Amino acid sequence: MFMCFNSIQCRHEKSRMRGCRKSLLLCAFDVLFSGPLSRSILAKAGKELQTECHSDPVRKATNIRVTNGMKLKCKYVAHLVTPRSIDEYAKRIKSALDCAEVLGVQSVALPTLGAGE
């Protein structure tokens, strides 16, 4: 199934990232990197990801932090500050997709967000 957001074409796919160096991984921001997805990302990317994430200010308009992919198979990681409502999630994901377009990425990995343990 394909969907389009501005000039980004989206396809639902159940798989791992393919390693495109022009890709973005979208994840919920966890300050302590204590959630299961955050821990997994940090283990693969290396501590440099956490350091860069903490040094990058949250973009107030979008509630997103963008870091390099470090050792991950993606060029960027967009860290969404976890919202309290589903409507706010939709707005932040849209902002992240807009950010992906500005960064010129060709693919976006969107794992399950906010599902807890």
C-alpha cells in the first residue's frame, strides 16, 4: 500500500531497514534511552548517538531532535518527543516527514511508536 506525504512516497513494509544511506529512522524520544526500542537503537548506533541527541536542542515548532545515524543503517535518526494524544502523534509524524523531505532522504523507517514494553 502506497501513501504520499508531499513529495515522499510511503509504502508499508514489514522488514528491517535495508541500509540506505539516504534514509531516516523515526523513533520516540526517550531522554534516558530506557525503553526497549531506544535501548536497541542505542546498542546498535553507539553512545555517540545519545551524546549528539542530548546536545541537539528540541526544535520547539516540531518537538523533534535529529541526529546522525552513527553506526545504524540510516543517515539520520529523528527523535520525537513523546506526545500525550494521538492527534499530537499525527502532527509530529507529519513534521518528521516534512523534515525528511528537507533532508533529502529517500526512505523513512517508522517502527511502532509509544507502544511501551
